[in-house]
Amino acid sequence: MKKIYLFALLTFSLCTIHVTAQELDEDGVIIINWEALQETKPYEKSEVWEPIPEKVSPGYLTQAPSDATILFDGKNLDHWHHPKFGYGARMDQVESVLTAKLRADEYKPAAWQIKDGAMIVQPGSGPIETKKKFGDAQLHIEWLSPVDPGKSGQYYSNSGIFFMGLYEIQVLNSYENETYANGQAGSIYKQTIPLVNASRPPGEWQSYDIVFTAPTFKADGTLQSPASMTAFHNGVLIQNHTILKGPGVYIGDSHYIPHPEKLPLLLQDHGDMVRFRNIWIREL
Ligand code: MG
């Protein structure tokens, strides 16, 4: 007991000495004596020197950086195909589609048009997906809603970007076009409303820059960590590390179902001739 008491007293005294030894300015703010610190260099303790981040040449504005995989450069659909099994509208359907997809990866050539350096949704031909599979990724994609004053709501330039063919961020004309907020452009479809509406008018090119983190599952198939998305719409933050409830579904609630670490990226055919261009991805 005595020892502990003495130790406490000593510590207290040292602290007192330490505090009183500090020089204060006229406002009571501690002045750091930088010259004296040159001898002990306490600031070096919080410096981390390794690992050294890999050098990457940044692109100019929306140009792909040097380590990106170019998914569409305006010339062809070589990186894409049309899957026999696309996506589901309700969780039970999502599960059956995924089961079928994993059992047999069947597909046809992507049938969307290419015009003026853009790919255009061919209504009725179905979604297209990447031949390559991705998990965690940074995606850049540009899209355009064609001008069509006769359309409104969910029928005005609807498409969608489905990470892993499951997790959708909505593509829609949301410039003076009312719809449910968790279904407008930049929403995590039917889950999370975007922070702001950064939409440009129809007829103008827009961009999404998205960081997607794939969910992980335990050996027994239960969820280990959920998926998340951070997204910029035309350079404006609209989803800030948003945690997903599960796949994007049109009907009912979502929940996680186990799936492989990597799956194709899918673009939706919702019957509107939405255009896409300059699509690149960086695996994380
Ligand atoms: Mg959609």
C-alpha cells in the first residue's frame, strides 16, 4: 500500500512539474520549444514510412489512370457479354438467379449499340455484364439520359450499375423529374437516398465515381462484413461509405445471401436508351 501511495505521489509530482515546466503565452496556450525538441525528436515516433504507396499517374479529369482496367473505350463491347441470368426483382428471385448463374455461366454477345464513342442500351436485349469478375473496386463511368419530354419518373432514362450483379446504384434522369427519393439517380436502389441531387439535365454527360467494398461471408454462409459504397455524382459526394442492407431489389426487403468474392459488373436494360462511355475500373 505504502509503495503504491508513494508511486502515485511521485507520478503526480512529476506531472505537476511537467505541466508547470511548460511555457505559456499570454492567452494560456502552451508554447512548444521546437529547438529543445530537436534533441529528442518525439515527432518521429508517429511517422510511418512503409509500406510506400505505389506510384500511379493520375488521369486528366476523367481519363483513366495508368493502373485501371478499361471496360469501355468507345470502340467495342469486347469486355462485355449478355448473361442468360441477369438479376432478380425480389430476394427469392435474386437467390434463384444467383444459384443458376453459379451453376452455369451462360451468355450471348452483348447486343447494345455503339455510336459516337458511347454504348447505348438496346431496349429488350437485356443487361450486359463484364466478362471479368470484380470484388472491391473503384469504378468510373459516364452516362447520359437522352432528351425525351414524354417520359417521367422511373421511366425517364432508367438503368443501373450493379456491382457483382447484385448491388445497384441507380441511373435515372433526376433533373426536374420526380420519383421516390430512394430510387432517384445516385440512390442505392430502394435503400439509401443520395446526400444531394447533383444531376445534370438530360442530353448532358454525367459521371459516377464509386468505391465499392464487397461483402464478406463466414464459412457457414452468414455475413461477416456488409457491402458499402462511396459515390460521387459529377464530382459531388452523394453516398458516404453507405452500408448496404443486401442486394438491390424492387420488391420487399433485402438481406444478404452468400456468394463468391468476385462477380461480374452488370449494367441494366430498363427499356430506355441510356448511353454509357469512358468506363474504367481499378481493383482494390
Ligand atoms: Mg435502375
